[in-house]
Amino acid sequence: MIVLSALVSLVIAVPVVAGFVSSRRQRAVDRRHFAAFVGFSAAIVALSAVIAGITATIVWMRPPESPHDHPVEAGFVFIFCLIALLSTGVAFLAGLFSSGIRRVALVLFVPAMAIVWLLAAFSNFGA
């Protein structure tokens, strides 16, 4: 299940990077374009933190152990999750201040990240 959440986050990364590239060119036009640029930048940070947290979990996960037994891993996962949560909030707020399709993309980024976190949470259940 953790690999599925990593794949979903990589699929989400494609439109986020495309939105970042298109908003980067127009960030100086007005405040709404700058808000979209900030939102897509925060979305890239959030996706990077989620992918890094998932990678840390996969690297330290061993079959006989719980994935959160090691304190270093728990610290990494906590920091990555905190960064991802704050960046997702910034992306959502920036989506509220942007306009057009960028607003829709940034606001829909939050449910997409919720699906990734839900898949990652389900990976903690079971043997």
C-alpha cells in the first residue's frame, strides 16, 4: 500500500510541475499569478516531503519490526509529514487567491494529498 501511495504522489506531481512551469513565466503579471506560483511551489515542496517520507519508511521497514520502532525513522517521518502538511495548507490558501484553472488545480491538490496520506495510513495496518 505504501508503494501505491508513492505512485499516486508521482502521478500528482506531473500536473503540479506543469502548473509550476506555466505560472513561473507569468508570476510578475499580477498578484493572482504570483499566488499561483507560490501555491505550485508549495505543492512541489509538499510532494517532495511526502515522497521523501515514504522513501524513508520503505528503507527502514523490515519484516519482523514495526515500521516506526526506530526513533530516527520516526523523527524523519514526523518532520517530512509536518513540512508536507504546512506546504499543502499554503498551496490551498494560494489557490484561494489565484484565478482560473490554477485555482481549481491548487484547491483540488488538497483532496489528492488526502488520498496519498490515506493510502500511507492504510499501509500501517496488517502484518
